[in-house]
Amino acid sequence: MKLNDIKKIAIIGAGNMGRQIATLCAIKGYRTFCTDTDKKTLDKATEFFSSYVASRVEKGKLTDDQAKISKKNISFTHSLEEAVNTADFVIEAIIEVLSVKRELFAKVDHIAPKHAILTTNSSYIVSSKIADATKRSEKVCNMHFFNPALAMKLVEIVKGQHVSEETADLVYNLSEKLGKNPVIVEKEVEGFLVNRILRVIRLEAYWLKEMGIASVEDIDKACVYGLGHPMGPFKLNDLTGLDLSYTQAIEKFKSTGEIADLPYSSLVQKFTQGKYGKKTGEGWYKY
């Protein structure tokens, strides 16, 4: 399959990342189906798409005609089968739990056309842990967008040994057509490039806070004004979601059994209080 053969893209998961990726694909001219099992999440995704497109028109970033075409391009559906049964390319953006992803990919493999590429937007889980749940391992690949997916330019493409060169090239070329700057991770490694670097910074930030060495605000200020980061690790954590960080830490602990991989107590406290960051109105900061 060539890049021009991709006509329809299915996005599975209508949460913060999924709805942004779906919106991007529709604006870039692809027939796009966004699916989720949760009605509220799907309704929020529909509202997000409409408000985002309207705001782009208002700002002069999209014409009225482009907005109309984008709206025709996208469909939101509860039906997984409707979303993927004629898809050329699938992007999964659901919870970061391996068992759930494997179950989903097995279903998608059964429904999607044989030529379809199946990708995961996972930020930590390598696709080799998912691929063998399908009968098309060579067509299963990591395609990791960054939050906010409509603005951030980077996409990480991870080449496991099971991924064919044709698949990696196709994912790379599609990323470019979507207006992104893709990078190839030549070998599978948990967390890929960016999150491995960010994890070290974030864990050090957690430690500094829990030891009472500095406040959340001052640690963030130090990274912004001392290191030149666009935002500090706690502010970034609020943007990406404390629930995601908690889930990733728990999943890592399950795989290693190492006490050091358990989430820090302050993160556990925020998680149990439902303070996931910007999307809930409060995390390390109030919004």
C-alpha cells in the first residue's frame, strides 16, 4: 500500500488525544471515523471538533469551505465495526493498559481490511507487546503523537523487529502529510525518546517536592527560566494528565516488580482525589 492509497482513517478512543488526532485527520482531507464506547466521551469529542473548527475559521486559519469539507470528512460513532471495517489506517488512542490494548487489537484485526495498518498512539508500550494479538504483526507499529496533538509537531515512529520497512515508511509519510515532523526510533525501548528523557526530569521533580526542597511552582520556574523549557514538569504533567502518569507507573511496576517503579505518594494522592490536571480543573495547579 502507498500513501495515496490511504483514504479512510479510523481513530479508536475519543479522549483528549483521540479527538485531536481525529480532528487533524479530517482537516487534512481524510475520511475520518472516531469511535469510543463511552457516550459522554464521544459527545465531548463531537463538541470539541465543532468548536475547534469554528475557532480556526474565526482566526482565519481555515476558510468556510475548508471547514465544511472537514465536517463532511468526520464521523463519530459508538460502533467499532463501522469505524474500522473499511479503514485503510487505524490509530488506537485508548487507556495505557497492555491487556486492554491487546484485546482491542485482536478485535480490530478481525474487522479491519487485510491491507490496513494498525498503529498505537501509546507513549510507553512498544508495539511488539501488542502485535502478536493480530495476524498482521508486520503492519502493527507505534505512532506516538504529543499533546496537544493539533499543535505539537513531533511524531515518534518505533520500529520493532516485527515492523516491515513498508509499514514504517508509510507511517512516516502519513505523519508528514498530516503536517508533523516524524522521527524514527530504530529499536524498541519503553518510553521511546522524549518520554524517557521527560521521565528522568519528572521523577527528579517529584523527589524534590516530596523532600520539601522546593515548591511545585518554584521547581517549574527553575526549569522554565533556568533550563529554557517552555513549561515546567508539573505544569506539563497537568497538561498530559496525572491519571496517565499514575497508570504508566502502575503498569511499569506490574512488569518489573521493583518498588522504585511505584508512583510517588503525592501523585497517588492526586490520583485518588480525581485531580488529574487541566482536564478536571485541578492537578498540581488549579484551573
